[in-house]
Amino acid sequence: MKITVLVTLIFGLLFVGALSAAEKTLTPQQQRMTLCNQQAKTQTLTGDARKTFMSNCLKNTKTEPGQKSLTPQQQRMRECNGQATQQSLKGEDRSKFMSGCLKKTQ
């Protein structure tokens, strides 16, 4: 009798523990991992391609998975490049402008 009650209690505790574990909300990193995994599956990636994709996807924490995040230097380069294009700069004038524009941030 005592063994039956003890076994029932143990299984009951395990069952309740499993239910509470299933109800836990995912952390942002776990959500990101789930999204990256889903994208890798839809692209049918395997092997090294999947590893590279997952690594890049998980590193881009500031953007949605699948989108590339830019470093501050890359963002500045994009802005300066856009300004140079608007001014129709070419050749050495463009190089001088880009150099000066990029040094302003440092």
C-alpha cells in the first residue's frame, strides 16, 4: 500500500513538473533560435550551409532573423556614400569627401 502511494506521488510530481515546464514562456534568445530554425528548414539548408546560416541568424540580434544588421561603421559608410552620390562626386573628389566624412565620426 505504501509503495503504491509513493509511486503515485512520484508520478504525479513528475507529471505536474512536465506541465509547468511546457507552459514556460520562451526567452528572446529561444524565440530567435526557433525562428532561425524555421527559416533554415524552409530553405532546406543542411551541413555547413545550415551552420553558417544559423550562426549569422543568431548573431543579428538587432534585426529580425534573415536580415543583416550593420555595424556603426558600415552605417556611417552608407550615409557618406549616399551623400557623395547626391553631390555627384567622382574620382579623387569622391575619395576626399568619403575620407573626410568617415573621419567626422571618430
